[in-house]
Amino acid sequence: MNKKRQEKSRNREAANSSPGSIRLQKFIAEQGICSRRKAEALIEEGKVTLNGETAVLGNRVDPSSDMVRLNGRPLVDKKQKKVVLVLNKPRGYACTNEDPHADLIVMDLLPKSFAGKRLFCAGRLDKDSEGLLIMTNDGALANRVTHPSSEIRKTYSLKLSRPLESKHLPLLEKGKELEGEFLRIDKVLRRKSNQDHNKKVEVVMGHGKKREIRRIFSAFGYKVERLRRTRIGRFSPRKLALGQVKELTPEEIDLLFERETVTKKT
């Protein structure tokens, strides 16, 4: 764990005695989820985590800095201003708030102006992937972004270990069962020029299992050497360097949920 995250960890431990902290069950009840007594039961059942660790009765929380999750879903202080960011994630960064085993996490890339906003990732990119990542403190928006029913189409740019063979295009879109999971690509788009010799392709996904793109291409004999998420819905910023963060406007947030029609050529 680097020094920056060690300092954050110490600060969170101090929250139990900070003037602004409140009892965990009170914080949960104030979010309108349940009564304080029911919140105590949820804590005792191990369904609540505080900063990545299973919470216990007696824990206190600082709403301005601590991360509380119920059944894996983040709870956001209703009094806090909603923030929605997009990060152009570089390779090598883990999509998590806390991980003592990760050398680099995406939270390390946030400007100091967003410190204390209790942001979390709405969706993920694996450590070796890069591109657009939504970060927010709005639990409802995060759920909408990540829930399969939203069918948000995400576009990825890939560089493969060898040119994609034409015979594999329909097979990738048809899908394949691997290790008990059915994996498939919604749409594969090859570059118009030198189609049979180009290692670069685009894929569109309206769903996503863990490392699904890499796993299904591997099943057909391709290694994904580079994977970048370039578009979410109809949102695709033109100028956002790797490692940079941009706060989204209401209009840009709407673009996340707009579906761009992909026309198949006959």
C-alpha cells in the first residue's frame, strides 16, 4: 500500500472519534432504507461494510469521507451534492476504492478538489484495460449505469495479436459457453481498409461479464493486446488525455443512456 493510501486509512480510523461522525445504524436509517433497529440487524448479519471491511455494531461513520455499502451497494449521504465524473483510465490501475494488494488504484488519479466526495466506480475496467470510466457518489445513477436492464451500449477499441478472420465474425456475435458462462459480443466492427489484415477492431457491448471480451476472443485464438473503452451510450469526449478527469454536465449524463443505432451492412 502506498503512503497516500496509508494516510487515508489512518484518517478513516480516526473518524470513529471525529466530531462529525455518527453511529453507523443512524446513518443507514437516515438514508430512508430502513429503521435504525433494522439497520442494527443488517450490521449484525454482516451485510454492511465500512471502507471495505465488514462493519460491527459500535462503528461510527463520517458521511463526508467514509464508504458504506449494504449488500455490496454503496450508500450515499442524501445531503451530499451529487457528482458524476468520467476518468480516462490508464493501464495498471485497479477500479476500487481500497485494495491493499494493488499498487495503483483509480482513486489516486482524482484531483484534490474531489477529496471527501465518497466517489466510487459505476462499472469497472480490468487492470490491464483503459478508457472511459464513470465515477460518482450517486447510487441511483450508478445502479442505472451498471444494471443489465439499462442495456447501455459501450464501444471498445481492440488491438488483437493477429488479424481477425472473417469466419469468426458471426461466431463471436453468436456467442459461446465457457466455464459455465455464455459469452458473446453484441457487434464486431472491423476497419474498412485492409479488413483481412488489420489487427484493430471495435466491439459494441450492451452487457458485460468479468473480462468477457478478452475471454471470448481468447477462445477463438486471439489475444487482446490492448483494450480501450471509447464510448458509453452516445457519450465520447474528444479531448480527455489518459489519467484526466472531467465532471459531466446534465446533458452529457443524458448521453450515457442514449442508444446509438448500429446499422448492419447487407
